[in-house]
Amino acid sequence: MSPAKKRLKGLWIKGGIYQYRSQIGGVRRSVSLQTANEAEAISKALRIKECLPFNYKGSLEAAINEYISFKEQREKYSENSSIGKKGILNCFADIVGKNMPIATLSPSHIDSYFTAKAKCAVSTKAGYKATIQSFLTWCINEKKLFIEESRKALKSYEYTIQAKKNYLTLEEIQKVIDASTDDEITYILICGAFLGMRKDEIINSRKSWFKFVNNTPVCSIQNLDKSSAEKLGLNPFKVKSMEREVPITPSIHLWLKNFVSGKEHYVLAPNKRKRKHRYRYDYRKKYEAFVKRVSPDKDFGSHTLRHSFATNLAMKNTTIGFIARYLGDSVETTERHYAQFLPTTQSVEVLTVNLCDNSTSLAA
């Protein structure tokens, strides 16, 4: 038995991480101390032993605010992510009761929430589940609340995200672009369908992202830290997954170069700065009106353009690794959504090699 276990009853190790078993108010429970350092584990366990973390009496709404602040302080969430996650959690609170003490959260509350969200798309519910699960884990680990049963109830809702199927073919994209009489709409279509940008990236795209001087022109989708943003008078911006470079095809190179060259910083709505809502500038109404006019039979949001970008690349036999790099997603995620569109063949005749009469080694 280690000295730590002798000095402090209830301290033990599981998978290399220290745990602390205690009994509070007649209830026995174990808490992960989330550290492999013995001294840090003892310090955390002693604080738990004093019962201070167990005295959290805050409401669900207050706990949500603390959670978001906690994530922001540790730079786990960008500004836009915070707004999105907080919106999901506030909706959860509105359904189950935002003024209820967080310590009284029960499996029935989880059930009532997902009953209310029954008509949502599977992918949407999967996103809601991930956000709430992260919040409940924080409540258990940081606030030491006895709500493990609620987290177990949440895990029981299994949502398998389906592969993306809604997309525009290159021919359909061409028709939509030809129908556009607004350069801003054309830019949105190009950024989504030929550069794979998300809506937030299109809105925050800047002139500096476009590099036209190289042999292969590229769009560098980049973060903008707070200090650099202040110097430029822009908003800080953090891409959702990773920074990346996407080649610009020759067919749209000239158009983009002409359109972007006259901009100072932001490409879209250069005079718009920070707003109260989630986005600095929202082109949704303008874009939806355009789609309704030119494509009454097939509705497609701006994110469908990004799916079309990846789908068309896959159909042209681009490897999953390159598609993932251009999207800024993991290979696993990209494969799940787009491997279905890769060309396939049932014949091994594609594996051909020319051999002379005195056969040489293939390895040579």
C-alpha cells in the first residue's frame, strides 16, 4: 500500500488515475480526481473530505452559466461555440426547469427533454446529447454532484449519425451559380461548394485568406487570435476543427481574385462588426430567398454546399485523406459520411502489369 493510501483513507488508483471514495450524508460514492500525480490527488481529496464541493446549491441555469464560463476560461470553447452550446443547454433548462436545483436532476428530466425533441433529426439529437453529456460530466467532476443516474439515462439514448446524402451535383451547382445575379450570393456558393467552408467561416472569411501568387492558388482558412484581431479592428475567430489550406480550382480562380481584390479585411459585409446574435453578419434570409427563387423543387442550405464539395470530390475518386484535410475533419468522420460516394469496381483487371518472357520480380 502506497504512503498516500495510508495517509488518506479512500484514496485509490484506477487506470493510473487517482480516485477518492467517500461517504457523505450516508451516501457512498467514488470521484475521479483526474490526475496521476499523488500530491495533487491528496490535495483534491482533502478538499472533497471537507465536503465543500458537495454543498453546491445552485440552480440548473446557474450551473450552465458556470460551465460555459469554465470552458471559456480554459479556451475549450470559442465565442461562437459558447453561444451554440449555451443555447442548447438553455433549451434543456427551459424544458426540465431552469430554476430547479441542479442536484435534483433525475433520469425523468432527461426523458422529458428527449421526448420534447423526438421530432428532431438524428444528427441534431446526437449533438444535443454530446453537449448535455459534457455538462453533466462537469457537474459530477467539478461540483461533485450525485447525478450519475441522470448521466446513465442520457447514455441510454443512442443516436447513430447517418451518412450525408443530400448534395448538389456539379451540374446543379453550375445552374445555381449561373442563376445568381448577386456577387455576394455567388461568393457564398463558391466558398461552400468549391472550398468546403462552413457558414461561420464564410461570414468571417478575410482577404488575407486568399493566396493567389503561388503556382497553385489556395484559400488558407485560419484562426485569428484576440491580439491580432484588435490591431486589425476585427473579431477574434477560431475555426471549428483545424486550420487548413484548400486549393482554388482554375475555373473559379479569376472570379475570386477580382471579387476579393477590392476588399480591405472582411470579404462579406466589410462594415459589419460584432453583433448580439451568434454571427457577425447573417446572410441567411438573403440566401434562402435566392434558393427559393432558383430552386423551388430542391431546398438546400448553405451547409449543403459543403457536403456537395466533399461528395463531388469523392465521386471524382479523391482519397478520403485529402477530403478530410480540405474539410478540416478527421479521416474517421469523413469516411463515415463520404466513403459511400467513392467509385468502386468489381474487377481486379485494374491491377495490370507488363511482364516480359523471363519474368522479373514485381518488387524490382
